[in-house]
Amino acid sequence: MTSKLTYMGVIGLAALSSVAATPAFAAGTTAGTTITNTATVDYQVGGVAQGQQTASNNFTVDRRINLLVEEVGTVTTNVVPGQANAVTTFQLTNSSNETLDFALVASQIAGGTAAHGGTDTFNVNNVRIYRDNTATGTVGSWDAGDTLITSYIDELVVDTAIRLFVVADIPAALANNAVAGVTLRATAREGGLVGTQGAAITETTGANTAGKDTVFADIAGVTGDAARDGSHSDNDDYTVQTATLAVTKTSRVISDPFNNTTNPKLIPGAVVEYCIAVTNSGGAAATSVAINDPVPGQLTFNAGTILLGGTVTSGTCDFNGTAGGSYAAPNVSGTIASIAAGASSTLVFRATVN
């Protein structure tokens, strides 16, 4: 930065002394600060001390606009279809040498590669921005005590980093591993008036002036956010982790009245065992899996034969499990508490051919 110089006094000798200024903050000396130093010269004529000569110089420190928006963490936010208030987390740092306002915009990417490698395929709903309230609730996590931000951060002081949350609702009926990318962008605005968003800031062009000039020093953010534009942005994303269920139903004959269990046939009086297998090929557990199966009118349900939570081996039911479920003619029903991602579970029951 070129100095703004104002000379006072005249010095005709080369022996000068000066005082160096030390920055007050990591971000540098506060913009608008006047830095002054004074040199003194003492001399003699004919061995007699003469009056001291002085000369002063001052200049005004210009304003460096620098900010950083960063995703907090290095992984996607896992969500389920229909989830409300899904949270992605960012940090905004004011690295300028002046207290500023910052306009905030949360937007969604339109296709392409998201922050963590997935392909953006859907949009979230009801997007909001919150500022972490460090006085209440859990610091660093979104909760009811955090402050809803409608458009800007007010009077963010130098060298301060704050936590911001982009909160959204996830649509229903999404496929496993579907991805939605979000962007948080902050733009520096004039500070100085509490409770009012400051005016847009313009970078000073041309030569250095005697006043407080402005220099944009921010680095490039994500797509569309160039270096030295007075703003910065970063991306995060949501990835759907949901259950993907496939249901198969098989049957086998257990016995008949004549052959008993040796090569039984499906004649009247034969006992048939049904197996309803549910396989979860998704990325999250399926819970409270309710199975209902009406027994055909040509069969009579065999009481006490319902088994839940059995296993499947190589695609074939193992016809095992734990007694449970219920029968309310004509429906056999039972609920499996949880089927993990990549697992299968079964409901088994028996009935007799009429």
C-alpha cells in the first residue's frame, strides 16, 4: 500500500530518528488509523547548542477487505427422506482490518459435482440461515437458542469467526444416496451502524489517495466467486441415506395326511409354511417394518406358528425366527423392529389346505 504523506517542517540534516508502528491485530492496523512519527534534529554552531528542529509525517491506514467462509467438517450431512431441519455447518471469519457487516445468501447448486463428490440430484426445501448463539444452548450445534438470520451479520469485529448453520427440510420419496448441494456466500458491507445493514463496498481504483482507500483481499470461493470481489463462499451437501426394501414370498409343503413329512404333497389337509422375506439394500436401517399377509380362503391359519426376525441364506428363507406377531382373520401380521442396511429379515407362518 502506498503511503499517504503530509510533511510538516523542514530538515536540512541527514541525522533522523523515527518510531515504527506495530499492528494492533492479526488482521493488521485498524483501517482509518492515522500513523504519525516525528524526527528531531539537535545541532551546535560554534560549540553553542541551537534550537531543536523537528519534522513530522502522517498517513492514513487503508482498508483491507478480507473474509473467509468455510464448511465445518469434511463429510456430507446424512439425511433421510422427509427429514425436517437438516443442518449443514459453516464458519465465517472477518479477517479485514475493520468491523463490517456481512450479507449472507444460502443457495443450492444446480447439478454437477457436490462438495463431497456426489452428483447433485435434488433441491432441499425451506432453506434458512442461523447464527450460533454462544450464550445459550450447545455451542457449535444448531438448537432452538440460535438466531435466525434474515439477510446479514451485523457489526462483526476484526479477527472474529462465527459459526453459521444452513438448515433445510428434505423432500420425501428420495432414493438412497441422492445428493443436494448448498452454498453459503458472504459479502462484506459497510459497518458502523448497529442494527442496519451497511451499504455495498466499492474497491478504490486508481492511485492512492489521502483518505481511507479500500482494497479487496479475499481469495476465490466456489464456482462464480472470484478472488478480490469482496465476498467469499463455500459448499456443503446433504446425502440421503435411506432403506431400499425388496419383498419376496415363498412357500413349502411341510406334511400331508398320508405321506406325513416324507415327500408330502399339496393335497387337502397338507400343512404349508409361508416365508415373507424383506431385504434392505439401502444405506440406512429400516425400522418398524410392519408386514401384513391375508391368508387365502382355501387355507386355515395354524395358530401359534408365526415367527419374526428370521434369516435368509443365499436368497432362501431359513424358516427361523422368534415367536410373535398376531392373527386377525384373515390377516397375519407382525412388526420387525429393525432391518439393517444390507440385511434381510423374515416373517414365517403356517396354514392348512382346506
